[in-house]
Amino acid sequence: MSKKIDLGAVLNTIGPQFSAIAAHNDANDEFVAANYDTLTASKLFSAMVPVELGGGGASHPEMCAFLRGLAEYCPSTALALSMHQHVVGAQVTNYRAGRPGQKLLERVAAGEVVLVSTGGNDWLESNGTVTRTDGGFRVSAKKPFASGSPKGGLLVTSAPFEDPVEGWQVLHFGVSFSADGVTLGNDWKAMGMRATGSHTVTLDNVFVPDETVSLRRPRGDYHMSWNVILTVAMSTVMSVYMGVACAAATITEAEARKRAGAPETQYLLGELRNLMTTAELAVDDMVRIANDFDFDPVVGTADAILRRKTIATNAIIAAVEKMLEVAGGGGFYRKLGLEKLLRDVHAARYHPLAEKKQHRFSGRIALGLDPISERDETALLPVAAE
């Protein structure tokens, strides 16, 4: 049995060295490859795998706190790592509930395998073409926003398949980055989070064995697996953005002290603190709802998480924008660092669900409807949560 990891000690060791190169990586659209080597050596990729399976046994709140702290040093590293951690977290949730998950967790623990997810972008429909072949499937697809892909070990993805009997389905599976037909683009040229390596992964007639298909679900329908994924993923990911806002607040408050006697500075700083409190309450409550992987995987839980995700996103972006006003003219200079952090927090909008999609999702649930499908407007769902 492995030993429990001390995430606080790891953060104190690696954080400052990540901070030293964060601006360089951002300016050059350069993936944080050296940081990933350090994460591997520190056994961060297996940190949340239970100790009985060979991992570090970190709890979900501990990992969220670590990612929040890491984001204060290097937002891109924290965000890319959170994409791996939310997949691990979903598997831990399933493992603890007696559902499949142990095999992948053991694989991560054995080799510090980096998991790269495309789930949020694929959502309910997924994309690509799938054909049946002996012993499995042949898959061709382009999967963008694959954070951490330059160091990826296993692509956790999906693709649509028209079953001759059951009709359109989405197959969920993992495929090694070293498999024949898997190539990595160099197209991550973004406004913010520039060093996450979120390139497009192309699958060209890649063989996917039957035994690696972990889930088959009806295409376009909302499946209960999303209740697990959204609850774990968004609480994990939004912890990163809270950390970015905290980093920006440290810079801003130092600038504000230079004009502490000005009434407008006092008012603006008070307004900023309200926004930060709103964001922190929302993010902390997401972590609470996830309850260290012990939650009821119903649509009401996912809805509670998504509402808080929108509240946190809006408050974080508004807070960092307010920081430019608090900092005054100095905040407009890139050398201060606020400009980069403001670009980074805007990426929060693009994690599922986008605000208007969340509004409709939550509104439909409030009416007792399926959160997505309009095929049965009278279908009532179990929504117990909060």
C-alpha cells in the first residue's frame, strides 16, 4: 500500500519554480512541459488515486485547495492538471460506489499516466465517425481543447456510432497517444491559458478494441454519467480560476495601498471584496456538494453545481476586471501582471455549461423536464440535491 501524499508540502516546493517561468510560457504559447515532468516526479497525477490502489489518497477538497494554490503560481499548469484530476475524480467516485473505475485508477497509479479529456467539448452528441470491425471499432475524429496533450498518455474521449439494432449511440473509450493514427496538432494559440497545451488531437482510423469501451449511451440524451462528471469536474476546475483571482487580488491590493487615503480607492476595494466573496462562496459550495466523492449522482446535483459554476465564473471575471480599475493606470501595463491573469480567467466561460445553456438546463429541471431533450416534455426526473 502506498503512502498518503502531502499536497501542501509539494505545493511549497514546486510553486515558486513554476512561477518563475509562467510569464515566459505565456508569452511564447509554450506548453508547460518541464512543469509536467516535475508533476510526474512528485506523483501528482496519481495523487487522488486511493492508497489501496497505489495512489496518494488525496481527498477531493485537498486537491481543489492544491489546484487553487498552484494557480496562484502558474494558472496554465493548474488548469491543465485539473483536466487530468477531474477524470481521476470521476473514476474515484465510481470506484467508491461499486461502479467500474478501479482498472483505470490502477493504471494511473502504476505509471503516472496523464489522462487527457475531451468530454466537455463532445458533450451529448460527440463527433467523429465510427465503423465496426473485428474485435472493436475504427474511429476517425478531431478532438480540440485537449489540455495537457503534449504529455498525454491516454486520451479519454468518445465518438458517435450508428448501431444497426439500437440506433445512434455514443461510445466512450480510452486510446493511447502512442496508438497508430493518433496525431497531435499545434493549434493552441489562445487569448488566455496559453501554456495548457490544449491542442487538437486527430484520430485517423484508430482501432478501439471492444474491451476498452467503458460506456455506450444513446446519442443526444442526457445520461446519468454526466451527473458524476459535472459534479467532480466543475468543482475541480473552478478552484483553479478562484486561485487565479486570488493571485490578481494580491497584486491589486498592493497597488491600492499606494493610494489608500483616496475615498475612491476605498470604495472600489470594498466593491472588489464583495465580488471575491461571492466567487469564493460559490466555489467553496461546489466543493461541498461534491462531498469528497460521496454524493447522490442525480440531475439535481449536477444542476446545483452548474448554477454555482455560472455564479462563480461571472463573479471571478467581474472581480479581476474590477482589479484593473482599483489598480489605476498601472494595471494597464503588462509588467504588473493583471493583464495576463484577466486573460486567463476569461477561459472559465468555455467550460460546460456556458451561461445561457446552464440557464435553460436549470430552467427545464425546475419545470420537471428532462434537462436537454424536448422529446418528452412530460418526463419528470429525480432532482434531489442541496
